[in-house]
Amino acid sequence: MASILEEYEYSQSSRHSALQQSRLSASNIGIAHSGFVNARLEEEKPIFTKQRIDFTPPEKINHLTVCNNQLCMSLGKDTLLRIDLGKPDQPNQIEIGRKDDAKVYNLFLDTTGSHLVISLNTNESLYLNRNTQKIRSLSRWKGHLIESIGWNKFLGTEANTGPILVGTNQGHIYEAEISTSEGSLFSTNPDQYFRQVHILDEDGSPAPVCSLEIERGIESKYFIIATTRKRLFQFVGRVPEGSEQQGFSSIFNQNADHFPSFQEFPANLGYSEIAFYTPKLRTSPRSFAWMMGNGVLYGTVDYGRPDSLLSDVQVWEYPTDIDFNFNKPISIVLTQFHFLLLLPDRVKAVCILNGQVVFEDVFPDKFGSLKKMIKDFAVGLIWIYTEKAVFRYHIQRESRDVWQMYMSMGKFDLAKEYCKDRPECRDIVLAKEAENCFQNKKYIESAKCYALTQNYFEEIALKFIEAKQEEALKEFLLKKLKNLKQGEKTQITLLVTWLAELYLNRLGTLEADETKRCQFLDSRDEFRSFLRDSKIKECLYNNRSTIYDLLASHGNVEDMVFFSVIMQDYERVISHYCQHDEYDEAIDILSKHRDETLFYKFSPVLMQHIPKKVVDAWIQMGNRLDAKKLIPALVNYSQIGSTQQINETIRYMEFCVYQLAVTDEAIHNYLLSLYAKYKPEALLWYLEQAGTHSSDIHYDLKYALRLCAEHGHHKACVHVYKIMELYEEAVDLALQVDVDLAKSCADLPEDDEELQKKLWLKIARHVVQEEKDVRKAMNCLSSCNLLKIEDILPFFPDFVTIDHFKEAICISLEEYNKHIEELKQEMEEATESAKRIREDIQEMRNKYGMVDSQDKCAVCDFPLLNRPFNLFLCGHMFHCDCLYQEVYPQLSKHKRSKLDELQKKLLATSQVTKSRRPKKEDDTTSLGKGQESREQIKSDIDDIIAAECVYCGELMIKSIDKPFIDKQKYEEEKLSWL
């Protein structure tokens, strides 16, 4: 860990650089007021945070490399130190074991951190695997000073590097492969092969291969990037699928026919270094930065290009304070938005977006000059070392200020992308973008951006109004309305009203110009779509009177009707159609929305003009309409209307009565009146099917009688009389119409023979006296059994001869004779029955039964003679009280109540007897009367209880279907058996 003084020194310098950076950022922003308040609870940490490693090397550090959290460094002349940064307290020190003057020239560690190549200044190379302690010589590499290695990220494993590329200081590029296996008996070297594939040169002579990088694109295409001091070469070729292990010779062979593409810069730094930015381990690089003499060549990596991997390249010149004679750059590291340059005494971070230095960190002289800078792609840490110390940089929120740079460059989409989690910054970007669009007269785009900001609403609105840009203002208001919450009712109301006014102004302007008909139709559709918006539905409903006033002030009737439909204000819509004689549209609205109240209100008007469609709509509504509430409209136009209106009225009333089965008296009375006035042929049929009993009738009988009488419908009157059971009136009226009808009426009072005879006499008198038809009178005798010839004889005149009645008189006499014989037979049978009854009574008086002292009650099984008892002819004997208990539950309700009453009377007479004073002479009579009364009560009780044997009589037969155990006591009985 760093010392306390060093930490303090570092914190002061970091704070100073962060404040300077924030001031520079703030000075570049000149934006109008935002609604956000930028309040930070603590000072924001810098992007690059330096930390000195708590490590004091025993010897000076010559070289250091880090990859995949594995750190290797060369100390002094002959020591190699390995540290697994996941276990920093377990360092591994290995002696190289060279006795000559050989020194470590460079260290190369692969992306997995498993393979370490040690290049010596004696043109030799050594190899060390992470899993071993033994350093092995690469004999095939001998004679070459290694400057760079291009590791195979795609085929390399912990045990094998796969095909790799090796660059020397003589411009040679070799292909090699290293394996940790011991090999065969005759070959123990780890290097499998080492063959030359290409030579790089500058100005006609070989140049050191400063960097090598291998990348794989799509469709098995490989890109090899190699750099010298002034040139950057690209080799592009395809490796057949499945032959990757054969190496990269084929790629260089494909480029052998023509000189490889390269980029060259005139200045010479003496060396160069290329760095790549890879977002995550084992992913492809996204960008590159090549440090060379003229500056830093920066660009993106595009794998889709056919002949080049590098795209959108540009050169950033070195900061002006860098002097190649004193402090030329040593190393470079690339991050997402910066490249870091290592100078002998400091580190500079340059933004790749604008080329400005955003961070500078000066190292104290006590640590010595800086030697190299390395980035570990696995964890994103940057390492720097001197001969005496090791440092590392943490990168924190590198993209937090990028939005400002993109904004200043006019790349607003990218700026918004990098501040999407910081609303106050996004607001500034949107305001800047809106202002830029406004200045470029892109008013619609400006309005959309302004609507997303927190700038003052009034200022922006006035800005568009002053520029006379109503469309942009409308767009701004629409976006603002979309962003409001449902709870902001006041703001929503304001915006909705304003937008409605703008739309109506626009429609009014376009409607007046016939050449802009298409624009008018589009604007009207847009306005109607606005009115249909579900978000503002509640606002429109609460402020519908205001919208109606606006529509009315502009004379926009069509949109007023449309708005009424949206608000479900169908009353206004239908009123509009009725006022303009558009009755078909009105009934369509009624039929579609099926509002009962509107039907009741507008039916009178519509019935006058389109009765058939109105009745059709009523019928479709079915039970939802109360027909009684429609009667006023029907009555009005059935009285003064045409035949069509009357027929439609009758049709609807028939639908109510026959289809809906309406029983309301008013409906039936009205239909009856319509039949009586306009359709008499259906009147009698209606009355007959309505029923013949008053309880089944739904119309008023008296009203029906009066109505039929007024219009002279006598048969209908007769039918009503019959229902009212006014048979005499029915017969009297029927005789005026048809004798047969009168006869049918005369037979109705079946239970009253006297009335029936009276009615038939009326018919006979009418036939004799009015029609003077003797034959019909004789037919009356045959039709009614109650009439005799002597009943109708007084109705005939004196001149009628007896010949017409001879047959009837003979029949009558025969019937009298027959009746006398029947009476005589009945008298004889009655006399015989009386005689037999007297004999049975006499026989019963002499009957008796024997009771033994050992006999027991059939119910309780106790001796019978202990208590009063009853003896039946069947032989069963019961105590009186036992018999009572057996018989009482089986008696009918009426008999039980009568028995209870007799028991109460018996109890009352007993109490009276006990309370009497000593007998006197004048009390003897009353006492005797009381005794007789008591005996009579007992006799009545016996008549009920002892009428028959409870086991042999009718009670036992009736109880055959009763369960043995009462349902109420079943559960109790069941539990007693458990």
C-alpha cells in the first residue's frame, strides 16, 4: 500500500485535476435554465485514480508485464518474479540461472496469462509456463532478438499457444508454436516449429517489428496488423475452416503477389506501439491507437470491410508541451474514450473525441523515470512501473463527461445515449439540441426536443408564437401533454384547451382554401384522433362545455357531432339530426347505443316521420324498453296520424303482448282500444285467447265492455259478460245476435241449476214469442234437461194445437212414472237397512269380554287392573293413559286440537268439584249437572281415543309408510347405539 504522505500528495493532485476538469467542462456549456438542481452530497471522484502498490523490489525492476491478473517482472540480472494478483501474498520467485552477461530484453505474456516468453539481449529466448517452475530454452528462436509477439487468442490454451507470430528487430516475422508437453524422446524443446513467413522494411531496409496483432473476422477471414517505426501494415486472408492449426502462412502467401497495404508517416520516433480497446475479455477489439512519430493514429475496428480492418482513422497530434528531445512518449494505452501517453515523468490522458488533454499526473522524481505502461484487459487496470516502484490506475465512470463533448460536436444522439442515467445532463443536451434546431429553422424537431426538457414552458411557447410557427407550437404542446402524469389535471386542462383552439384555427384556415382540401382532411383526422386519445378522455369529459363552446364559436358542426359521440352525449347528436330533418341518422344512433332514456325522449318526434323504423328499433330493444312509457307517443300519433302510423302502433303493441308477454293493464287496454277502433276483426280473437277467467285477464273488463258497446261489437260484449259471470246479461245480448250463442251462455252456470233453468227459459220465451218457432222451442227441451214441457207451455199462444207437444208430453209423463218407481225402491231399501241396524244394536248390547288378573297392558306391559283400561273386541287391552300416548301422535291436526280442548274442560270440571262447599240441599241439583257434564266429556274423549284398536284399526294401516324412528330423534338414537 502507498504511504500516508504519498496518499496525501496524490489526493491533492487528484482533487486539483478534477476541479480543473470540471471547470473546463462547465465553461464549455452555455445553456438556458434547466428545471433540475445539480446538488451533489460529495465531491465526484476523478476518472483515473492512481494507487502505488505496496511493494519494495529487492533489486531494480527491468521489465514488467501483466495479463489476465497474472503479473511477471524481471528484477536485477537473473531474477524473475511471478505474482497471481488474486493471491498477492503468495509471490513466486524464479532464478533464470544464466552465468553470462545476458540480460532480459523484453517479456511477453499471452492473453491467458499462462505462457511467458523471455527475450534476452543475447538473441536468445526462454519460455516459462504458469503451472511450472522450470524455465526452458527456445532453441529454434536462437539468433533473433524478439521485439513483438502476436498471440493467438482463438486457439491458445494453458498448455499450448497455438500458431503465433513473432517479430524481430530485423523486420522478420516468424510463425511459431509453443507447447508444454515434454515432446518425444529425441525432441524435448517446447517450441514445436519456428518458420519465417514475411519480412517488413522501411525505406528499402529491414525495420524492427514493433507490434503484432491477430484478429479474426467473419467467414474465416483473418486480419494481421504489424507496425514498424513509421509504417502500419495490414495482411488480410482467409484460412479454410478446420485448418487453423496449420498457421498463418497461407495469409502471407495470399499477399505475396502484391505489396501489402500499409500506412506510412514521415516522422520517426525510433519505435512505435499500437494499443487496442477491448470491452471485455475474449471479445474482439472495437478501436485502436497507434503511437508513432507524427502523433497518435486513432480509428475504429470494422470487421465487415473486405481489405482493411481499420476504419474512420484520424491523427491526433501530441500535446504541445511534449518535446521529442527531452520527453518523447514511451508507451500508450487505449480506453473507451481516452488514450493514455506515458512520458518519462508523467501520464497524460487525451480524449479521443476532441484531442484535448483531460488528465495529467506527474510522478515525483524519487521513483525514477517511468519505463512502461501496460493494460490488463481482463480487469481493466493500467499498470506503470519504474525501477523502484509499481503503480496502477483504476478507471471509474469514464463515460460520465463524454456527453458534453458529443454535445459540443453536435452529435446529440450520442450525447443523450451517454447521459441517459443522468436526467439533469440529458436535459441540458435536449435544450442544446432544441436550440440548435430552432436556429436552423427545424421548428418541428426543435419543438419535440423542447417538450422533453425542463425549461420554462412560457418562454418556449412564446418563442414559437413570436416565430409564427403554430405547427411547431402544436407539436410542442402535444409532446408536453404526452409527458404529463394523470394527476396533473390543471396542466392537462390548459394544454387540451389550447390544442383544441390551435386545431380549430388550422381547420378554419384550410377549409376556406379549396386548393388545400387534402390538407384539411388530414388535419381533421388528426384533430379527431386527438379527441379520441384515451389519456385526455377524463379531461375532455370534465370540460366538455368549454370544448362545445370552442366548436360552436368556430361554427364547426361536424366536429361538434363527432365530439358528442366520443363524449357519449348522444342526446345532443340526436337533437342535431332531428333539427336538420336527418331522422334516419337519428334512429341509427338510437339503435346503435340502445339508451332507453333517449328512446323515450325522441320517439314522439321520430314516430311522426319514420314510424316503421322506430317500431323496428323498439322491437330490437325488446325488454329493455318499458312499453308503458312509449304510450304517449303512440297515443298522440295514432289519433292524428296516418294509417301506416296506426298499423305500426298495433304491430308494436302486439309484439309486447304476444312476444314479450307484457301483463301491464295499460298496454292491454290500449291494444284493445286499437282493435275496437281500427281492427275489429282481431278483437274477438284477442278476447278469446286472453282467457275465460277473470284471474287470467290483463285488461280492464269494465273498460273493455264499455269500449265494445260503444263500437257495437255485440259478440265481444257477450264474451266479456261471460267472463264477468253476468250470464243473464250475456244471454239477453246474445239473443239479439244469435240463439246458439245464447245457448252456449246458458250452459255456463253449471253449479246453479236454478239460474241455468232461468236462462234456458229466457231462450225458450225468445224462440216462442219473438221467433214463433215451435220446433226450436222443442229443441230447447232436448238441449236442457232442466226444462219440462209444462215450463214452456205458458209461452205458447192459445191457438197452438196439442199435436206439436204430443211427443214431448208423453216423454214427460214417462219420466214422471220412472221417477216414482225409483222413489219406491229407495224407500224399501231404507226400511230394510233400518231393520238390520236395530238387530245389530241389540246384538252388541249382549257382548262382553273376560279380563284376568294376570292380563297386562299391550303398551307398558304392567298389570292391566292397576289403572283404568280399555278392552277391544280384537282382544288387545290398554291402560287408558297408554292408549292416549299411542293414539295422540297419529291423530290429525283437527282431532288433536279437539282432544286438547276436551282435556282442558275435564281438568276444569275436576277443579270445580274439589272447591265446592259441603253439600246442601239446594246444591244437589247443580252437582248432578256437573257430574253429567264430566261424564259427557269423558265419553267424547273415549270416542276419539278408543274409537278403534290402535294396533288393528285404520291408524295402524295409515302408519305403514312411517319410519320406526322419527327423523328429529334419529341422530340421538344413533349415538345411543355407539
